[in-house]
Amino acid sequence: QLLDMPRILSVIVDEARALAQDQGHHIELECDPAVTLYGDESELRSALSNLVFNAVKYTPKNGRILVSWREDAGGARFTVEDNGIGIPAHHLPRLTERFYRVDSGRSSRTGGTGLGLAIVKHVLGRYQANLEVRSEPGKGSTFSCRFPPAVTARRVVSLTGSRSG
Ligand code: ATP
Ligand code: MG
């Protein structure tokens, strides 16, 4: 199934804005409409929204969250960047383990089971996509996944409106 990424991503970002209503976050979406993906909409939506909702959850008030979708070396890249609490380096390798959460003290405020990133990893595996993270405590985190050319497609974007014939 060829997915309508601009629509899927704008729904996710709208949901994140609703979720973050009282937190004063600035949540932005940058999306290249010419890049799209073959796959299952609901499974992909749940994986990508997990990354966006984490950014909302682990960013204190008035944060800045940037979600982007763009072409990358013939494939595509999805990135969520936040300026939230960040993650100490020694936790990074274990983040996608089931039930793993960075010290319960700080995450107890924000409920969660620690399954989100395990699910993300599982779904991305079905697209031969990898998950990368860069993070600095107190500064923020960037989660990024790269989809290979095999699962991506380029779409023609009309510049002049629809034409018949
Ligand atoms: P769940 O997603 O199951 O509701 P969760 O958010 O705790 O629970 P994961 O999404 O798997 O679980 O994330 C694992 C842990 O990684 C989180 O508990 C949190 O400590 C840390 N984490 C994930 N994303 C971020 C982020 N953007 N900024 C800071 N910490 C993060
Ligand atoms: Mg989560």
C-alpha cells in the first residue's frame, strides 16, 4: 500500500498538539510531499507517533519539537527532534528493550510502560529501517529512522493543479 505520508504525519502532529495543549510546546512539521512509503498505515502510524509522543512527554513546558520527513540518499528519513530532558549516554543502548525506562524517578511523573520504543523497533524492522538516537541530558534528544530505497517511492507533485487526459 502506497502511503499518503503528508496526511499521516499531519494527523500525528495534530494529535501531539492536542496532547500537549497546556504545555506551551511549539510543534512543527516539515514534510517533503514527494517522498512516500510502501507499507501498512496503522502499524506505521503507531510507530512514528510513539516517537512524537515521547518527545512531548519528555519535554518540559514551552519546548520545541520538530518532526521532519525527507528524502535521504534514495530512501527516506523520519526525524523527531526535541529540546527536552535528554537521556544520559549509558542508557541509550538499552532504550528499545521491552519495559526499559530511564530511572523511574523522573519518568514516574509521566506514566508509561517502557514498551513504546520496543514496538517502534519491531515495526521499523519490517521496513528494514534503523532507529538512531542522539541525546544530551538537559539539552534534548533526536530520534531518527532511515527507510531504504526498497520501501520508499517518489511521488509526482503537481505544480499546476489537476489536469485531465
Ligand atoms: P510507553 O511508551 O510504553 O508508554 P515509555 O515512554 O516510558 O512508555 P519508551 O517509549 O520505550 O517507554 O521509552 C523508553 C524510555 O526512554 C522512557 O521511559 C524515557 O525515559 C526515555 N525516552 C524516550 N524518548 C525520550 C525523549 N524524547 N526524551 C527523553 N527521554 C526519552
Ligand atoms: Mg513512550
